[in-house]
Amino acid sequence: MIKILHMADLHLDSPFSLKNAETAQACRQMLRGTFTSAMLYARTENVDIVLIPGDVFDTGFAARDTLSLLVSEFEKNPKIRFVISPGNHDPYKNDSPWAKTSFPSNVFIFRSSSLSKISFDDINTDVYGWAFTDENMSVDPLAVKPRPDRSRINILCAHCELDGPVGGKYCSISKVELEAAGFDFAALGHIHKGTDGAKRIGNTYYAYSGCLEGRSFDECGQKYAIIAELDKKNGTLTADFRTRSFTQRRFEIIEADVTGCADAATLCSCANAAVRAVHPGQESSVRVILRGAVPAELVISEEFVAGNIVGVRYAEVENKTEPTLDTEKYSSEPGIRGAFYRAMEPYLTSGTERERLIAAKALKAGLAALNGRG
């Protein structure tokens, strides 16, 4: 039996597009810590192979300390075989970190866009794969079918777009040809949302591990690596798959219903209650979206509310509330406030959600100014 840790799309040195530069730097350091935690797990749990199908780095270059960390962790685990399939963000080129860095002998890196094989005879396993050699890859490496030895465990470690458009720029392969290739397990990278364990087509298991840790509000929630245990006797495979999270912090988008809040303190209290209900963790980043109807006279400062979100490392706020209006009062009021409301009313009741939100904000600001609070 062999034990595998499958993790992809680390994107080390990612810039983290947060409004707070200090928090962004902390997130970069935390991502390295997540990788280190995964390496510690691999060592203590006697993992045989770590499969990393692409995008270890966020670009074709890497910071010196990031490369030092990578080499150091590989050296600490001499009994583990590390197999890397460079992806579209970190393609294998002559001037890439993959070509210019001296990695220990237990690190195996695919260097060609053609399908190739690495054999580990001591554990009766063959690992197939390829490398992006540029940011785009339109060739289909499985167009030439492999002939795997059915008596061995056959694995594919690859960065690709499964069932992507024919000739697509991110190495499109079809499930039909993946099944026909005869692999026992395909460990895939490129899709940041994991498959929640392994799927199966025919006799082939396949999985996207997803990214090891989210880097923005486009990658919310807990992230995972995949642990696979494979055994083969007399040509018959037995397999067990489970997920394992090494995430130190997560990104979450949280909606807070602040209907009826008449002052900033009550509104902040509602926003914090919504955050606590999700239990994101002290190192997490949250985007709180305020929804509901609040008095038109209430001026909401997104920065103030964000600064009063507690229990997380970073918070930002989007105000998508709508004004509670006494329409009869304002529409019939003879003064300037009535005239202002009647001018804004068409924009409040028609158009897209974004247009209505802009109109609502304008109405609030206008009424606050007319009430002497602008």
C-alpha cells in the first residue's frame, strides 16, 4: 500500500489583493506556514508520495526566501518522493525556478509538455505527467495513449482543465480520454475549488484537490488537500480517499440583515452577530455585506463598521441596505426635501440592483445634508 498527499495551486508569493498592506503581508507568511504544516503532516504520517500538480508559485519567478523554504522542506523529508507538474502560473522554462534551483534528489519535476513517466520500483508505482512550458498549453498530452503496466499502481499528476474547450489554453483533456488512458488515480491541479474527495469514471479515480488555502474573496471557505491510500494486488486496486485541511485562515463573505437598525452602534452589533454565527476564526478575513431596510437618515460609514468588526484579522464592509421611507410623507412634502425625494424616486424603484443601491446612497446622503448632518 502507498500513501499519497495530493495538493495543488499553492500560489506561493501571491500578492493578496487586500486593502490593508500589513494584513496582505501577514497572509503571505501564513500561506507559507500552511505549506509547512502540510509538510509536517507528510513526514509524521509516513506519506510515500507528495503530488503537486502545478502552480506552486504565483508567477514564473519566486522570492529567494520562498525557494529556500521549499528546498528546506523537501530536504527535511528525504524518504518522501515529491512529484511536481508545473502549471500555467509557474511553467517550466530555462529561466524558471524549476530549472535554476538545485532541488534534492527526492524531487521529481516534469519538464516537457509531452506525457512522460517516472517509475518508483520500490513501491511498484509509476507516475505520469507533463509540464506547462509556457503560460498557455493548447496541446493534448493524452492524444498519445500511454500503455500502463496493469500490475503496477498508475498515477497521473497533471495541471489541466478537465472537459475544457477543445484546444483551450489551459490543457484541455476530456473525461473520456482520461478513462481510456488506464490510470488508477489522476491527481489534478488548476481548478481552485476541489472535488471534495475523489470521483470515478470507469476504473479511474480522479480529483482536484483545490487550492491549499484561499487568497481572496473569490476563494471562500475551508480549503483542503487530499489523502489517498492505494493498494494493488493481482491487478486489482483498492483505494481510500479523504480530505485534510491545513488552512490557518479563510476568506468568508457574510451577509448581515440590519433591518431596522436606527444607529451605528446597533448596526455594528448586528454585523458582529452575523460574523460570530459563521465562526470564521481569528486569522480569517471577512467581507460583511449589509442588507435590509434602515432609516433614510442613517448615514452608514463602511470604514467605521469594518473597524468595529471583532474576532477576525481583517474585515471590509459593503453597504447594500435600502432606505426605509415614508413615501407618502416625502412625496407630498412641499419643501426641498420633498422635491429631492420626488426627483430620486424613479431611480429607487427601477433599474438594476446596482443602480437602485447607488440611488439609495445618494438619497441618504442628500437627506442627511438637508437635515443638517452632511
